[in-house]
Amino acid sequence: MDTEAQPTERDRSSRPSDSEQPSDPEGPEERSRSAFAGRITDWVPGGRITVTLLTLLLFLLLLSTFVLRPFQIPSGSMERGLRIGDRVLVNKLAYRFGGRPQRGDVVVFDGTGLFGPGDYIKRVVGVGGDHVVCCDSEGRVRVNGQSVDESEFLYPGDRPSTVRFDVVVPDGTLFVLGDHRSGSSDSRDHLGSPGGGMIPVDEVIGRADWIVWPFAHATHLDRPDAYARVPEAGADADGGVGDARRPAGADG
């Protein structure tokens, strides 16, 4: 009796024929890529470690150039929230693709020719078209007829302003103030200068979104609710105030 198992049709089909060749697990394209990478690592001193570090540095450079930029707080003008030496991350995409600075945002801008050489960080109090006044009967800044309670972020003991002003912010510019009003050089100090102390939106580098250092002080910088009730420009309930209502920097 023949007890040897006979091959089934499936057994026959699963066996490679003489004409079949085993597939190459690594095709020419994969081999060429690995060979190219190998030549780079052989050519660069330090091999793979150096290539990895250079790739990381290139990534960080692109990130800093186009997306996020670290910024160190140079003075106490934004205390109490931002202290000297704090490192913040500036979102450079916040106002791209149609985005515009909003009242309450903390922005970094190039002050060259406006406040002086270098970059500055301040809070946006008025945007294009806004009527910004100091002060109401309780000493608060008023924007488009709405008094703003800035106690949430104002430096303890500071008044909203000891400098009186009454301006209309030209389109495409910003009226900015530091949170430490008694220790900040901002739009108030340049009202009589060319541009009237206003910051062109085009000079804004980005919005400060995060404090990342020191770790104990790390936090997200949210837009405060203080400006939420401010009506849009043109809804000013103050009425006319003569020449003081002209856009800052206007001739005559």
C-alpha cells in the first residue's frame, strides 16, 4: 500500500518553477538611496552623528525663520506677566494668510526708525481706525468709547497712564503700550514723532504665544478678556473732540 502523501494542486502551485527567480527584497532604488546616504556619512567627519546634527540644525533654522522665533525679554516694560530674562516663543505665522493683530495681543515688532534700533515687545491696545483716549473719569484707557479694565495684566500699583492722549489709529498701524506703564517707552512717548508712535502692521514680527523659560514660569499667553467689549471702529460713543481726533502723525 502506497502511504506516501500525494502532492495536491495547491502544493504544486506553491512551489517555484525553475523559471521563477526569488524577488529581490531591496530593489535598485533602495540600494541607490542607501549607497548615497552611505557616501555622505563616509565623506562627512563624524559620520552619521554629524549628518544627524546638521539635519537637526537645518530644521531648527527653518523653524526659526518661518514659523517660531525665540525672543528674550530685555526689560521690565511688560511686567508683571513678562519678566526680564524670560524667553518667549513668537508665532511668526499668526498674522500671515489674512490674520491681523487683535487688541490685547502681545506682539514683537521691529522698532527701527520708530522707537529705536532693535526689536520690541508690547501689548496692542488699538488697531486701525480705533479711537484711543486716556483717560476716563476713573483713570482707565478708553477704546472706541468703551472703558477697558486692564487690572488683569497691568503692573501692580501702576495707573493705566500718566500721559494723556486722544488719538485715532491710522489704518494699517497699531497703538501699543507696555503692561508696566510707569517703566515702558511705547506709543505714548512718540506721539509727536513721525508716525505718531504708531507701529505699522508690516513691522510686526509675530505674536508672543508662549513663555518657555524659565520652566517654573512657563505658560501660554492668552489674549485677555479686557478688550472683548470694545466695539469696532466707527461705533465710538464719545462724539467729536476736535483736532485731537485726527489720525496721529497727520500734518497741520
